[in-house]
Amino acid sequence: MPSYERRAGCGTRIATERFGATDPAAARLRFFSGNSGTTLTAQQPLNNVIRSTIQCLGAVLGGAQSIHVMGYDEAYQIPSEEAVTLSLRTQQIIGLETGVRRTADPLAGSYYVEHLTDEIEARAAGILAEVESLGGAVCALETGIPQSWITRASYQAERDIAEGQPPKGWCQCLRRR
């Protein structure tokens, strides 16, 4: 099985085993990727262009069918026309000029990608099992479980910074000379 199909394994397995999908097209996992606004920084915002470009390329290599690239200035304002245009050009350059579209699965056979795929799939299966044990997504939401996961992760990220771990982007630590 091609590795891009393996990376979609958890979704495919749910579609076939839980919902009985028999047509491979019906079991295919299609997903959208939006760059993370939490990685953008207001300090030295042009560095956000690099962050968004790497995230966009990662989404392409991961098989995303649709991608949203954040504007470099979205850390502190609604994106400017210039930032929106640059985000669009980022997608176009990656899609049309890098050659990643020449193969269906540019990362096929990568041991590291396969290892990460297995790790993420195992974690996702654990989360799905926990949600099911709570009575499903609606019950989990009603009891605040997903919100507590987000709160815990945010708290841990802030603790890491307070304890001297590198902050996102390092730009809070690095100064222009």
C-alpha cells in the first residue's frame, strides 16, 4: 500500500470497519490543512512567511487536498492585501514550481515518515477510543473533555517557556544586531 494511503489508514479503517464502506473511493480520507496561527509571531512578522511556507509544503507532502496559508501579519491584524497575495503565491509556487506534484507520494518509503505515521495513528486511535468510552463526541464536548485537552496543552507550552524551553520561533530571544 502506498505510504500516503497508510497515512490515511485510521480514517480509512473507520470508514470501512465502522461504517461498512466497500467502495475504495468512499473510504478515502480527504483532508484540509490550515496553517497554524499559533506559530505566527508579531515580532519580525516576515519570518512568518518562512513558517507558513514550511507548513504549506508539509501539508502538500502529507497529501492535503486543500490548504490555507496564513498571512504573515495575522499574528497582530486581519491580513493585509499584500499578505493575502503572498500566501496565495506561496501555494502556487509550491504547487507549480517545486516538482512535488510529479509523484503521487513524494515521501514514499521514508522510514521516518512511516514511524511518525504509526505514532500519530496510535495516538489518534487512543483519542478516538477515549471519546467513544465517554459516549461519543457530543458527550465528550458536553463534559468539556476536548477543551481540557487544549487547556492542558496550552498550560504546558507556557510552562515550557517559563522553564527556559525554546519559545516558538525563537524571535523573542533573538534580537537584531
